[in-house]
Amino acid sequence: MSDSASLEIHPEDRRLQAEIEDLRARHVDTQELYREVCVLLFFRHGITPTANKLYQLVRKGSMSAPAEALSRFWEILREKSRVRIEHPDLPEELRDAAGEVIGALWLRAQASASEGFTAERSEAQAAVVAAAADMEAAQAHAEAAEKANAKLQTDLSVCQTQLQETGQALAREQGTRVGLERQLQAGEQQRRELQQALDAARQGFERQLEEQRAAAAASSERHQADLRRALLDVDRERSGATKLAKDLEQVRKTTEAHAEQHRVRMAELQQELGQLRQRLGATEGALAEARSASEALRTQLDKRLEAKAPRKTTTRKSP
């Protein structure tokens, strides 16, 4: 396996970094840590380890530490890959040659298995990337639905506030109208009392006039003047009562017009409130569908990852 055929280690490979962090927590010795990272790269990820790659991934000790650990790793690998053939009838040179050949075959088989694993790993990574993109799209859709839901909640709150303020204003207008009606009733009662007083005064003046006319003709002019003044006073009171009745009638019409406007506005706000609630229900439904889609994509992603997980094969024990 050559360095050009190995996969390039990217800093964002989270899985590899997580495995290296796990090895870092389990191995305190620097040389032992570098040796385990060599085993991880070569046998699990199919990557030919180099001193620069080891130092970039581990960043522990000096630059000579990964070079020393790498040299020791290749030495142990060559020793493990050599197969000793013990047979009493075979010469030592033939036994060594046969061991070298079998070791080379084992290395070639290991390389083929690593290449197959690399292809499956690439396919799994592509599937993971596609599923992650789908999940991000679903999450974006869910976030948009949540924003729309928040906007509708805000509009609903504003509409409810306006509806409450309109109801309060209508209640105030109704209170004002009730007060004006009471004033109108009081004015009407006062007018009736004045009319009764006028009738009584006229009758009294008429009686007095007849009595005084019979008693003395000289005083008739004075009584007539008193009567005219009384009649003028009565007319003024009547004019005032009439004007008060007209003012009260105008106030009543204005109050009824304001009340009608408030009732129309309340009906419109209630209609808008119903529409906002319908839109809120639709948005919540879309949000639930987006969340369901996200969960389904997440489950599909987990299944793909489990299906693409590398199968354990029976090989020689690695260092």
C-alpha cells in the first residue's frame, strides 16, 4: 500500500478525530500512542501512516517521536507478516523464502481487503452526506414553519389586544350613553314640572286677574304687566327646556353612531382573529409534518450508517 493511494486525512473528519481522542485518553505514553494511531490508520481506515500525518493528528512530543514510532510500527509489521514454516526436511533458506512469500501474500490480501473497505466507506460517506443534506433541508423547513408560527402568534396577540381595547372603548361609550339618557330623563322630568308650574301659575294669575278686575279697574294694567312678565319667564323656561331636549337628542344620535362603529370594528376584529387562528392551525400542522420528516430522515440516516458499518473479518492479530 503506497502513500499516494491512501486517503487524505481532513481536519474535519470527526470520526477519525474521535477515535484518536479515545486512544489519547487510554494511552499516556507518547510512543505507545503514536503506535496505536499507526494501527488505527493502516488497519481500520486503510491510510498509510507518515510522520507528518501522525504529528498533525496527535501533536504530542517532538517531530522525532512520530518518526520513531512509525519506524517501530513498520518493523513490527514486517516481523508479524513473516510466516515461519517449520519442517525438519526443508532447508533453512527454503523455509525463509516460503515464509517471505506467504507473508507477501498476506500483505496483498490485507491491502485488497483495505481497498474494498475504502470503497464501501466512500459509498457510506456519500450516503451520509446525502441524508445529512436532506435532514438540513427538513430542519430549515421546520425553522421556517416555526418562524411563521411565531409571527402568527404575535399577530394573534396584537389582534386580541385591539379587540380588548375596542371592547373597553365600547363599554365606556355605553356608560356615557347611559349617563346622557339619565340626564335626558332628568331634563324631561324638569320640563314636565315646569309645565305644571306654568299651568298652575297661569290659573292662579287668571284667578287673581278676575278678582282684581272685579275689585278695581285701575290696577288692571299692573296685573297685566305682572302676567306678561310671568308669561315671559315661563316662555324662557320652556325655550330652555326645548333647547336641552334638542341637545340631548343630538348627543343620543352621536353616541348611537359611535356604538355602531365600535360594533362593526369588533366584528371585523373577530373575523380577523378567526382567520389568524386558522392560519395558526395550518402552520402548526406544517411544523408537525416537518418535524416528522426530520425524525424520519434521522432514522433513515441511522439505518444507513448501521447497514454500511464494516463487518469484522478473521485476520492475523494486529499489533
